Amino acid sequence: MTQHDVQSPSHGDQLIQPEPGRQNGSRPWPVIVTRHLVKTYVLGETNVHALRSVSLKVYPGEFVAIMGPSGSGKSSFMNLIGCLDHPTSGDYFLAGMPVSRLRPDDLADIRNRRIGFVFQSFNLLVRDTALTNVMLPMMYAGFSGKEQERRARRALQLVGLGDRISHLPTQLSGGEQQRVAIARALVNSPSLLLADEPTGNLDSRTSLEIMAVLQSLNVRGITIIIVTHNPEVAAYTRRQVEMRDGRIVSDKPVAAMRSAQADWSAVVKSNSAPGGMQIQEETP
Ligand SMILES: Nc1ncnc2c1ncn2[C@@H]1O[C@H](COP(=O)(O)OP(=O)(O)OP(=O)(O)O)[C@@H](O)[C@H]1O
Ligand SMILES: [Mg+2]
């Protein structure tokens, strides 16, 4: 195991920006509000009811696990809240903005600026280095080449890969590849990170590594929603939402969130493996 330090961004150089605005009391505005979201796929003569009326609010700084059996609508829901697809009916507000009423250009803009995506299959370009992969989302963001590189280095440092920037994906472990994908998702300073089965292709120890990175990012203030079918992975989040047959059937806080870094360290210790993972946690 390679040591990785997740480093604190310097002042004025924050990859993660706070959510704007608060309601009259002390509670901030939700980052996500969905009301009766319905998604029906039409396949020839057949209608597939993927989402049957999903209403959910997610507040800034939350770390939510969407769980449920295969086919229950988890990815369909993530695609809608990630503005990658349109609902059949229902409303969706992202940071207070009614997504369904935005023009396609504005939607693309809000998606690029506000949302980072991480997928099960890391989706890295195999012929490009970690650095180039992370620079990719900034190509159209109007930054100079120098600024792109500076931000990409910073994001890679944040996920503990500052010493792997010139590696190709084939020269990285599965966990490291997923960390490159997380750095790529962070590089445009989104306030929301969406991850669909981010540990689905990883063994349990590497899953811990990824959950430790996600927990450290959440502690820094980024709102995270992950899809997982694995209760052990969901135990590292703060809230568990269970879907079944296109509906939310339970939504509850995690009573005592486990520390992925502590569990990872315990696994390493019991295996007497070399190395260590130190994630510097900060209060937001
Ligand atoms: N593009 C599509 N066209 C038609 N039907 C679809 C499409 N995408 C998903 N579905 C159907 O919608 C339902 C919900 O699928 P979805 O991918 O959201 O489930 P999931 O909870 O993410 O499952 P998994 O855990 O297997 O990833 C399933 O019945 C699926 O077959
Ligand atoms: Mg899915």
C-alpha cells in the first residue's frame, strides 16, 4: 500500500466551495430537492417504470448512500439528479434552480460547475497520464494550460496521488485509478459529488481506501451521494436511503458513522502490511 496524504488546500485555492445561502433559520437551502420524480423508459410497446415518484431533499455537507436491489432505480435517479437525463414528470431543483426549466446550455454549465461524477468503471483514458486525465474536464472551462495543470496537481494531491501524476492508468492499482477519477470529478470545484457504485469493482480493502478519501472530502464540506448495494460501504456515510421498485422505502441517518480510515488502518495492522494512509481531516 502506498502512503497517501490527503492535503489541505491553501487559502484562496479551495477545490471545494461552500454552498451559498441559508434559509431564515440556521438550516441551509437544500442542494437537491426532488418532488415526485417519475422516470418511465419506453421500450417499443413496453413501459419500464424505473422511478415511480421519488421525493428527496439533500442538504449541503450531507453524505448519502442510495441503496436497494438491482433494478430498483438507483442509477436512474442518479442520472436525473446529475442532469444527465430528463424526468418523465416531477420537479427537480439543484441549488434552488428549477432544472427542468433551464435551457440546455445553462444545464450543461450548471452540471460542469456544480457536479462531479464518479462511476464504477473508472472511465479513464488509458493512453493518458493521471495528470492529463484530471485536466480533461477543464479543457472547455476557459483556464490557461498552466492553470489547468496547477488545479489538476492540486486535485491529485487532495486524493493522495501527488506522487503518481505521470502514471498511466495501467500503472496504477484499482484504488489509485478510482482516486484519479475522484480527482477528475473534483477539479472544477463542484459542490456536489455523485458516485454510482464507486467501490463496485474494488476489493474490500481498496473500498475502504476509497471511502476514507470520500469521508475526508465530506469533512471538508463537499456534499456526496453514492449508490451502493453494500451495507458495509454504506456504514461509512451519514444517511441511508433505500429504494425498492422505483420508490424510496426508507430514509434514515446513520447512528454511528464508521471511520473508513480507522478501519483501513486496523486491516493493514492485522495483515502486517507495510505503508499507511494518513488523511488529514479538518472541521469544515
Ligand atoms: N435506458 C433504459 N431503457 C430502458 N429501461 C431501462 C434503462 N435504464 C434502466 N432501465 C430499467 O429501469 C429499471 C431501473 O434501472 P436502474 O439502472 O436505475 O437500476 P439500479 O437500481 O441502478 O440497478 P443496479 O443495481 O443493477 O445498477 C430497471 O428495470 C432497468 O431495466
Ligand atoms: Mg445501477
